[in-house]
Amino acid sequence: MENISIKNLIVDFDITNEENEIISKKRVIDDISLSINEGEFICIIGKNGSGKSTFVKCLNALILPSSGDVTIYGMNTKDESNLINIRRNIGMAFQNPDNQIVASIVEEDVAFGMENLGFESEEMDKRIDESLNILGIKDSRYSQTNKLSGGQKQKVSLAGILCLKSKILVLDEPTSMIDKNGRIDLLNKVYELNKNQKITVILISHYIEEIKYADRVLVMNNGKIINDDTPKNTVLKEEILLEAGIELPYITKLSKLLKEKGKNLKGNEFTVKELCQFLK
């Protein structure tokens, strides 16, 4: 079932002078059309300035199309009367958690969205416990948010979104402040939510290794989607990745090199385990 439909999406930003007069326009999203089905895990990769964050902000009407349409469960983002329902369906976590944290205590911050929607206190308490437990930060429930590390703040922001049980989860580089083991742990939990609860996940990442969690990988460059394919096929398209300023994962590079040396490999292995099973 399709839950996101994007047709000929164009976003232009105004360029102004010192007098705040519009002197030109910059095209940030350039004629994107695609559909995302319910329960899919989508990973978006591309260099800084490729349009990734602007694109996902169009999904919950933080940015409106200059032309074209974005439709969420049949609701067009251009129709202001749809905004509350659209944003109930889409939970969004940004790269910088300080832009989302609004309370001084963790549990108060996690509860903020539920309070605005009028949840009963008993249900709020239950959901706070569940979301903090999923993310492995239950012990931080009564901690001061300004004393948390960047990675802990990212998890707190995500906990507040998980509490709302949105059908679509948009994560804009949610692991940028977390160490490697923490990134793996967090993304494993997001992957479980995607598979077990059929939550649609749209993940923006700078780490190409993270595309292994996805059903589809969108590669963006200059406001366009230049690749829409599976992770395994994507890493075989080295020219497209280089065009987008993305390097292959180290294991994939090694796999391709060994394949060229005559080893029986596909050349698109992601993990040490995948590589080793062909080298036995």
C-alpha cells in the first residue's frame, strides 16, 4: 500500500540582497517523482548540499513545494487543513537534537508531543517507559537534558517521536553524534521497529554502511534522485556513487579487489561475515 506519493516536486529557495529583496532563485529539489509503500525502509545518501534534508522536510510540510505535489495517505501537504493529520502520521528526528529538545528533564521532553495531543497521564507514562527502554536509556528518565551527551540527546529526541507511534519515521542523520557501536545498536532497534511493527522508515545517512538496513537506497545529487535501487545493486554502481561524492564501504572495496584477483565473490558484500563465507 502506497503511503507517500511525490509527483514532479520542485523546491526553489529565494536569494535575497542586503535589503531583503529577492534577486534570484536557487533550485534545491529538481523534479522528483516517486512512491514509498507502507512498511518500506528507505535510506537516502548524498553529499552535503545534495538536497536530502530539504526533501524530507517536504514530507511533513515544513517546506512546501514550489511546484508539484507531496501526498501523505492521500493528504496533500499544500492543503493547510491536512497539516495536523499529516504530522500525526510522520515523526521526524533531526540531526541536531538541540533543535528538538524543549524541556529540562528527559521524561518531560519525551512527553511533550503526547501532552500537546491530549494523552492521558497513565498512557503517557507507559509510552515513555517503552520508548526509553527500546533505545536503552531508561536509566536517564529523570536526568537533566543539558547534562546529556550529543548521542544521548539524539536518543531522547527519537524517544519522543517513538511515543507518538507515528506510521512513518523520518530520521535525518540520527546517529551523527553516536559512536560506532551505538550507531549499530540504534539502527538495529529502528530496523526491528520497521519489520515488527511495519513502520515506514526514511533514513538520511552519511555512512554508506548503513544502507544495508534498507529495502531501497535513494542517491541524491544536485537536488535530483540519481539512483533508486536495492543496497546490493547500489554498491555495484560505483560511477553513480562517485558522482554523488560517496565512497564504497571498505568491505565492498576489498570484496571487489578480491573478485578481480579471481576469488568467487559477488563484489557487493557489506560485512566481514558476508565476505568470509565466500573465502572459506
